[in-house]
Amino acid sequence: MVESKKYILFKLQEQIFAVNVQQIISIERMQTITEVPRTSEFIKGVTKLRGETTPVIDLRERLLLNQLEETDNTRILVVHVNEMQIGMVVDAATEVIDIEEEMIEEPPKLVGKVRDTFLKGVAKVDKRLLLILQLEQIINFEETNELIEVLEEEI
């Protein structure tokens, strides 16, 4: 039997990304984010999500994509990564699909502007190329510590 997993699809620019649904806590509408000084460019700040102070990152900025104004479709994907709850701002969350493990291929060194270190792989589903993110690589050890410091300052 072929092993498949559920993935949430979301958009950044015109590119479709996927994240394993098991790492998703919730999908929230855009909220007010309190900026925190002296943090990396891609860290937007913190907000209260599900009663918990949560650091929020701009995934476009993290992946070195062009910035875009927020719209009614802008969402915060609340994910569990590196033992932390983190919000990731995305252009739109679109759907949940099953992706068979055998459909996932090694990522090329660069897909558009996205480096392969951020990707678990790529999959072609219904004539669409999906970039499957490796969330553990989106936030490295130093950045995790920076997010912990941000949380400690806010508490």
C-alpha cells in the first residue's frame, strides 16, 4: 500500500507551498502584531494566538521573496516547530491534500529564489509543482534562541 500524508497548501507570490498537516496547530486570519526591536528582519513580532504569546515570522521575507501588501486572504499558519509555537504569515492558505511519499522528489538547489535547504522536496500534483517546506530548517538554532528571547521579553 502506498504511504500518503496530508499537507496544507498555501501561496507565497504565485508559488504553492506545502506543509505536513501534523505540524499545523491552526490557520488564523491576520491579526495585530506587536513589533519587537533588535530582531532579524523576517521576525515580524509577537501576537496572542489561542491564548499564547506567539512569535510571528514573515515567510516571504524568510525565503527572500518580494514583499506584498496584506489582503483579506493573508493568513497566519500557526505551526509547531523546534518545540515552539510559531506563526508564519502567508498570502493565502488554499486547501488540504494527500501527497504520496513516492511523489516527493529531491529539491533542486534553487527553485525560483527559494534555497533547497528550506525544502523537504518537490511534488507534482494535478499539474502543479508544490514546494514542500522543511519547517525545522526555516528557523535555525540561533533564530530559535532569538525567538525565545523575544518571548521572554514579552512575558
